[in-house]
Amino acid sequence: MNIYQHFRPEEREFIDQVLHWKDYVDTSYTAKLTDFLDPREQHILKVLIGENGNIKYQLFGGILASERKRALIMPDYLIPTEDEFQINLFEIDYPVKFVTIEHPQVLGSLMSLGLKRGKFGDILMKDGRVQFIAASEISDYIRNNIESIGKASIRLKELALDDAINTDDLWIEQVITVSSLRLDTIISGIHNISRQKSQLFIQQGLVKVNWTSIENVSFECGEGDLLSVRGYGRVKILSVEGKTKKDKWRIVVGKQK
């Protein structure tokens, strides 16, 4: 069976990586901890590892509602603890009265340290408080190298995971039917706008899929994808339920409040 046909061509490298991890765990009887995975990568991992073999996986991103999570792939007899996911939580201490810090600035500062996106989990913000989740193996490096974000001088405080901000991310589930899984069709169906308008948004670079700008209107969407349209908020494709009698796709999406 050709495993690749169920996924996108650009996902091939990640698929090979997951199969390699699975094989490693199977032959060495040792658990494998991954970097933080986005929702689409988590979906691919779930499909490839499966639910009924002698290898299992668990996902954890530091907090219950995490979007980005590390996976622990392990023999089915192991029962992991949270500590094994090696996740640290940092709060950014900055002069709140004088400056504001935005999500892209936090991510930009972390990425400018020369680290991969996979080393960071979610960035949490609420009422001026800013936190981010990171892999333990790079925590010392971050602590020693980050002194400012945007124009603000900052200090980092390490907190217990229980002290994470509750961001009240509410996802409202909705079932929609669309004629295809093309990006322009799905955006049109979710946001109740014309295909022409959704195509224009895509061509203007206003649409991201899994944090990557996509300008191809016929890009094929799939389960686990996170779509954002500037000015319209974010939507998760929670499941693709198959075709209706009228040959339309029935999909379950979560819209962020």
C-alpha cells in the first residue's frame, strides 16, 4: 500500500521521519520524544502509528488546550509521566504599563536565537500577561540569550506548568458541507463568503494553513489543518466525515470565539 497517496507531497519528509521513529521504538524498546508538532503533524502521526499495534503514542503540550504538542512514541507497556515530555513554561516579565508585546514579536525573538520552531509550544497571552512553552533541552539557552522582545527589555521567569495562563480559547464546533476540500471552497463555506472573495484573500497572501501562507487556491485541505484568514479568525478542521448523498464533503470545523 502506498502510504504517501493519503497525504500531500510536501509532507513526505515528515511521514518518513514518523516511520523512522516508529521503527526505532519497535527495534530498541525505547521511547522517542519528538519536538512540538502542529495539529496537522499530530494527525499524520496518529494515522501512521495507529491505535492497535505494539507501539503507542501520547501527545502533551504543557497545558490541556495546547495546540502544539510533543509526542512520546513508546512500547505499549510503558505508562509515561508528564515529566517525560520535558516541557518548561516561561513568563515574560516586562514593563506592561509602557509597552505592549504581540504574539509575532515573541515568536520572532525566539526564532532569532537560531532555534527551530519545533522547540517551542504555544504562546499564551491574556490581560497583558505573556507566557510561552518550550522544550526543556533549550531552556538554559533561551534564559541566557533573550533580553528583549520588540522594544521592551524583559526578564524571564520559569513557572510550574500548573501556573499557565488559562486563555479561554473556545472553539465552537460546526458542521459544513462543501463541494470539495480545496482551500478556496472551504474558506467560502466556513465564512459564508463567495468563492471569488475567498480566492482573492488567498491570492493576496491573507490566508495561512498551519502557520504557513498559502497562495494556491486549489490547495487540498485535510483533517488537523488550522486555517486562518486575516480579519476572520482561526478555524480547525476537526474531522472529514466523508461524502453526503449529494456527493458533497461533510466536515466538522471548530471556529475560534
